[in-house]
Amino acid sequence: MKKTIHIMPCLDIRDGRVVKGIHFVDLIDAGDPVACASAYEASGADELGFLDITATVEKRRTVFDVLRRVTEAVTIPVTVGGGIRTPADVEAALAAGAAKVSISSAAFRDPDFVAEAVKQFGGKRIVLAIDADRNRKLPSQREVYIDGGRTPTGTDAVEFAKRMAGLGVGEMLPTSKLGDGSKKGYDLDLIRGIADATKLPTVASGGAGKLIHFLEAVKEGHASTLLAASVFHFGMFTVQQVKVYLAGRGVPVRNPPEPG
């Protein structure tokens, strides 16, 4: 049986507002988080991402007050990331209404934290987020970056994903630094490499700009969930348009739109 694909708009948060940039920089305002979240749920989104994009660099916790306002406004699951460094942060995120918690830089710096989070809260609630860029010297030609994509680590992205999968995380969320906001398509090699190596549900993130990019992420990237930001924030496509497009090409989607 084919897996059902989820569509996941992502709210990148800075100073309490939704923002979006290109290659993790040149950020512009994209709206109020609660208004955006409510609109996405109404348009058929299956999940939401909520990423406090400067929390790690600013060495602070996620804006849990904003997260709570978002989760109280919607019924669909919300995955939160940014500044998650301790089990107490995971607990606070879940208490603020998050369904899943994404760990990125802290997972690289302290793998024991990931193991402890899985033990305390269950693997299904823990997502490993990997920001990656090209490095042809590595086996997968993709290198892990931390600190919001600012710091190269010299570590192979697929190998790192496999190590974290071994600790029991339930989902992978690789984001292409090169693709982020570019609208030139997902990094299919990165997504497929991690999905196939870990056998875990994998979120495609970074680069959606055309409807065919969503189809490619499923067919060629083996993604389970399709995350996008710019194309939804700025009205290039609606969630419904993406679902109609995928369903029309034989891809099972959750709550498919009515024909006609």
C-alpha cells in the first residue's frame, strides 16, 4: 500500500513574525504566525512547521508564547524547532501544544541529549532536523551545517542521519541550504539518501518553486511529507492546488480535494 503524503507549510519565526529568506538569509516579513497558521489549516494543510530561526544563534529558548498561540488556533499537528537544547526545552514545547519537536544543532553537539529525549518522550515525538549543503569530498556529497546553517561541521549528512536513527528518533527533516527559498527544486539526492538509509519518514524541505517539485520529492526523493514556505506565504500555490496536482498523478494525499 502506498504511503499517504502530507503537506506541511512552515512558519519561520523571527521577532514573533513569520519571515522567509533565500539560502537562510535576506529575510522579509511574511505575516502574523496565528493568522498564517489558521489560513493554512483552512486551506487543507495536514501539519505545520514552526521554526524559531534565530533561537540557536541567539542562545535562547524557542518563543514558546508564540508557539502556544499558534497551537491553540489550529487542530493540525505542529512540529517545533529552534533553540531546543535540553529535555526541559522538549517538555516546554510539548506543553505549549507541539505534537513533535525538532532537534538540530544540539543533536550534533550532544547526541546523548537525543537519546535522553527519545527515552523520556518517545521517538515518535522527536524529529532530527539536518541543514545540509554540498561537499563533494564526503561520501553522500552533503555536509551537515549547524547554527541555523551558518557553521559547517565536516560531517556527512547521511551518515549522521543513520547515527541519529540508531538512537530512536522517529522522523527526519533534511533541509537543503542551497535550495532554501530558491524555488529551484528540492535536493532530491539529500532527501532520498536519508530516507533510504534510515527507513524513516522523511520530510522534503528547501527549494519548492513549481508543482512538479512536490511530485519529484515523492517519486524521486522518497519523501513522506512535503514542507514548503515561500510558495505558500506569497501565494504562488495553495495547499489545495498542490493536493489536486499530486492526487491527479496518482499520489495518495490526506483529505484529498473533491473532484471538480
